[in-house]
Amino acid sequence: MLRKDIPNSEAETPIYRLIGILGVLVVCCAIAILTSGMHFLVLYGCVITITLFVSGWLVQDPTKNQALPLIPTAPDPYEIAYLDTGEIGVIEVAVIDLIQGDYLQVINKELIQIG
């Protein structure tokens, strides 16, 4: 209906990406420390590490461990139509309801007659 992909619960979370980036950063800093100026690189590495951890903490999904909402037993077709195609979908559902209630008649797929 909504034509959107359902997110995979096994998808890679941002915290794992941040840990991976942190690992690469530590290796790069270790190589840089062994080859050149140590003080600036240590300070720069600490700033990047703190930034990554704070960013990872801020990016966490607050709805990750919540239960899924229940599906209603009698969903409202107007709400579903609005979520799917907006106002045009609501108008289409309303016209279909009028046709099913014998208030409108469709003649030759173009002309609509009031019943």
C-alpha cells in the first residue's frame, strides 16, 4: 500500500559503523605516531574519538526496542488512501463508496450520472 520497503531489523546500526571507523582511526593514528609528530596526532585522535562516541550516542534510535503497534481489525479506508496517495486517494475512495451505495452511476467509463 505505502510502496515503501520495510526496514530490516538485522540492518547495520550506526554504532557498528562508528566502531568500525574508530578501529580504522586507531590503526591510522598508530601508524602516524610511529612515523612522525606524536603530540598533535594524539590530540587530534582524541578529539575524533570523542566526537565519534558522542555522535554514536546521539544517533541511537529511541524506538528500537519498542513493541510494534497493533494492526486495527477494521482499518479506515480513508486513512489508508490518504497515506497511500494523499487527497486524490481519498477522493477516489469517496467516489467508489458513492458508486457502491448506488448514489452514482458510471456510464461508458467517462460520464458519471447522479443516481
